[in-house]
Amino acid sequence: MSGVKTFSNETSERYALALYQLANEKLEVDDLERNVVTLLEICKKNLEFVNFLKNPTNQIDTQKKVFKEISKIMSFGKTFDNFIQLVIAKRRIFFLEKILKRFIKLCSTKKGIIDAMLTSSKDLSRDEQTQINKEISQAINSNVDFKFKVDKTLISGVKIQVGSLLIDTSIRNKVKRIKQSMIEN
């Protein structure tokens, strides 16, 4: 999460932590994580649903009924359903997406998984991605979850971002450093 402490960030963190602690207490973290991922997929694929979440004119009763129905259709667990109902009752539903993303990040952190971004100048095969993932995981002695992206402007090479550590072996970066060096001299 960003270092900036806004009301929405703090609220999302508190609710995500409460959800995690509740799930952990009830030994339902994995089930709850699946429910959260499912709901986030719905948010990603359905703009009308996201608009429904963020519309402050919707009545609490309407929101509760809609989520009860969604929960029944998607077979969400009771803990998750109750949590959503609480979020609605507290009028924090417009933070729901942020809360759920923070919950997923919290679950990954608790499992010892570190998020990382690998940007390459070309498409990497599945084998190359797996090999890079394995080598980086061994190097930092932790489980790394890579997001892969292609950026042709790198010309050649890769950029790897793990937390605040950035490794940039791209030609674009090398040209930039040479240019900066020439300007300074």
C-alpha cells in the first residue's frame, strides 16, 4: 500500500486486517482468500457492479440484499458474507475494492510471498519466467510472486522491482546513464 496515510488507505488497512484476523481465528484464511479473489474478479469484469458499490445514493437495505444474493450465488462463506454486511452497515462499501486488495496483499505477506514486477523488452516464455522467478526467490531467500510486463522501449534487457529494490539492466537505462555522464562532464 502507498506510504501516504489517507482516510481511505487507513480505513482499508484496518478493515483488511480485521478480516484477516477474523479469518485466521476461524482457520478460514484460504477459503476467505478465494472468496475475495472471486469478488475482485467480479469487480474487474463488471463496471456496473463497481458503480453500484461507489454510488452513495443506494440504500443500505438494497446493498445488503444485493450482496446477500451475490453471496448465495457465489457460495461465499458466512464469515465473508457477515463482513460484507458490516462494511455496508458502516457505509464503507465504496472502500470495498481497496479493502479486498489490501486483504490479498496481507495474505501474501503472511505466507512470506513478496510481490515483484519484471518488465522485459520482449515476451518471455513460461520457462524463462519460471527460471527467473526461481533464481530471484533463491537469491533473496523468499517466495516471490512476479507480475510480468513487456515494454519495447527498454530496447533490450529487463527491469526487476522487488519492494524498493530496482534492478535495471535495460539498454534504455544504460543509454540514459551515458547521456547523463556526458552532460555532467
